[in-house]
Amino acid sequence: MQPTASPIHAAVAEDFAAVNRTIQAQLASRVPLVETIGNYITESGGKRLRPLLVLLAARSLGYQGDRHIPLATLIEFMHTSTLLHDDVVDESHMRRGKATANDAWGNAPSVLVGDFLYSRSFQMMVELGSMEVMRILSGATCTIAEGEVLQLTNVGNPDVDEAAYFETIQGKTAMLFEAASHTGAIIAGATPEQETALQHYGRYLGLAFQLIDDLLDYQGDAEAMGKNVGDDLAEGKPTLPLIQAMAAGSAEQAEVIRQAIRQGGLERLDEVLSIVEATGALDYTRARAEEMAALALAQLDVLPESPYRDSMALLARLAVERKN
């Protein structure tokens, strides 16, 4: 199943189709299980926002070549490999409404196919032939890994504050959004001002996206999200709704959340949901997401008017309006 067509994809529909074809071609392996798991995860209905950012960033600057296609593909492979690894680390059983690869095939094959996709992405990066793109993406992979380790070390820690939370999501989520729009600008020959603006656009968009993800864990619909409400709490993750609820609530409310984070599990989910709602923590989280989306929109002022810029503006707005 290919990602659903939408207004944000319309401006680059042909490019997007080319990326999908390249994904299939680059999944080819002499080991059948690599292709099986690779196809399973890449065809699982994701939005493919990161490759979309590459295409829109490049085209918004008038790029007429074809190097943005392999660049978008390799960034999707980088993202997919992190999903495979994350699901093993988090012991997840569901993603996008279907069984995770580790649930279907086991942890070892999932980790190893994730390694294959990472390796394939660097192989494609070399073939692209841009040292600047390699510098940005190799740095991004280190930052993403650090963000994931930071999140892991914070599991069960109720003392994580908002600054530490933003440091984590900047690494584990926003970094690849940022790298996607940044490298799209690079291959299009952006001016220094445009390059910086598109880099920051991706960063703020990624932060907005993750903030809404974390909000939906306490407000979302399990069927629409493709995962269960309360998954973050079950894993003991101190995300912004919980951090803000502890800051804004009474001492008794804060202690309930502190214990829930330390213990993990869902025994106190209903109580935590009530506190998160009563303290305005969800409204606060949404406001921070809207702030990030507004910062992303502001970066687009340096771009000429085009359907591509319009799609990037729409993407920033949809990031905070989405339900899944």
C-alpha cells in the first residue's frame, strides 16, 4: 500500500511516485527475508513526510534535476531503520494499526534488516556524490542515536524537565526532518539564507509533529492512531503532557504522575488522564506545538511563491491539526 495521496503531495506527485519506485528497487537483496521485512515496513501506510520534505524543499528553489529522488529515498530508509530498531527497544506490538516487524518475525531479524536499510542509505549517499549532504546526514544519524539513548535513559524518570524533553525530541524526531529539508536545499543550490531557513523549517516542523504525537497519546483514538492510548505512560516516558501536569497540578496530583512514570504500566491511566486534562497540560502541549508550527511557517518567507511553498505551509498547519 502506498501512502495516501493528499494535498501536501499533489505538487510533487510525479516525484513522489518516482521515490516509491526507487524504494522498491533499492530494497532488492539476495536474502529474501531482507526484502520481505523491508517491503512490510515500507508499505505499511506511513505518511513519508521526510522524503516529501526533500522533494518540496528542492522544488521550492526551482530545482530541475533528479538527485532529489535518491536523496528522498535514502532518507526514508534512514527513518524506516530507526522504526525497526525503536520497536525492538520499546517492545512494541503495533505500529500504524498493524503488527510491528519484531512482533511478526522477532527481534533479531528486525534489528538486522534495520542495519541493512541504514547501510543501503549510506551506499546511496555515496553514489549521490555530495560531501555536504554526507556531512549533514552522517551528523544527523549520530544525533538521532543520541536522542534515542537519551530517551531510553529517561524512562521511569519523573524529574525530566521541559528543556530535557525538548533536547530529546530534537534529537530523536526533529533532526531527520531538519536534515531532509536542509539537504533538499543543498542539492538545489540554495543561497545561505535559504539554506538556513529550510534547515530551521524542518526542525520546527519536526518538533511540532512530535509534540502532537505526545499529546495524542493522552487524547487520541487508538484506531485512528494505529497504537494504543497510554503507550507512552505504559513505557514510563516523561513526555510534555506529564511534565506540564506535574508543574501545574497540586502536590498530590504531581505525586500520582511521578509514581505512574516510575512504575510504568497502565494501572493508573484513568487517574493520570484526568489530571492531565484538569491541569490544562494538553492545551499547553498543543500551544507549544502551534508555536513551533508558526516558527516553521515564518521560515518560508525567504522562498519564492510556488505550489511547493504552499504545500510546505499546509504541512506545517496539518502537523498540529492531525488526529493520527
